[in-house]
Amino acid sequence: MSMVRTMIVLMVCAIIAPAAFAQDGGSGRGERQPGGRGDPAQMRERMLQNLREQMQASDEEWTVLAPKIEKVQTILRESRMGGWGGRGGPGGRGGDQEPTTEIGRASRDLRTVLQNENASGEEITQALTAYRAAREKANVELAAARDDLKAVLTPRQEAILVMLGMLE
């Protein structure tokens, strides 16, 4: 991870963590699931609520902003994480949910091929080619989603999303 991305992740954590801890009595995890992990949907909801407060978005604004923000976040999450999920490289779990985008599915398929130590070079090349094509398409979709979002933001809101790494 580049230094800039590391700094962005740390900034997001610093902004989001206090609100998450305050809302669930200090554990920061929400309701516990089997295996001791918090509910990802609840975590995303808390993050969106915190973002809404930072952006000072009215109910009417948030009705327009939320789906656009979620679209950008989904594309970013599935293209950046690539299904690796930060848990031990190719063998790591990319979360408990199925990918919802083409890049997420291509990433999952490439990860599956890489987990097979007996995969042929041809299988790896095919999965890698599909992943690269999906990544290119995701970059185009991300640019369009970002433009769509920027069109409805105030300058302050745009600056907040740039600082959080959602916008360029």
C-alpha cells in the first residue's frame, strides 16, 4: 500500500472510529456475529451516518447523495481489495458477501485460481486477463460514478470526500 493510501486509511479510521465506539458502548464492533466479527452491514451504516454528519447533509440532500456515495464506495472496495480482504494474501477471505460488481467477481475468480497450487499457466493467464479487463471497466465506471456524485455536491462536501479518498 502506498504511503498516500496508508495515510488516507488512517484518516478515515480516525474520523470514523470515535463515532463507531460511541454508538455501541465502546466496542466499536456492533452486534457480534459467530466467530467474533462485527456485522459489516452495520459497520457500513455507521460509516455512512458519520459521513452524513460530516457533510452536514439534510434529509433531502442525503436521499440524493447516499446512493451515489454507496456506488463509489462499492466500486472502490471491490476494485481495491480485489477480494483479498487483508487477511493473509491470496488465502485470505474477502468478506462474507458475494461480490456485486464485475471487478469483484473477476477478482474472486483470480483468487480462486491462485489458491489452486496445481493451476496451469493458461488458467492463471485467463483469470488474470479477465481481471485486468474488469479492472479497466471498473476504472471507467468509477470515473463516471465520481462525476455523477460531484455534480450534486457542495464545495465543502466535495472537499470532505476528496480528503477521505472517495474523490480525486
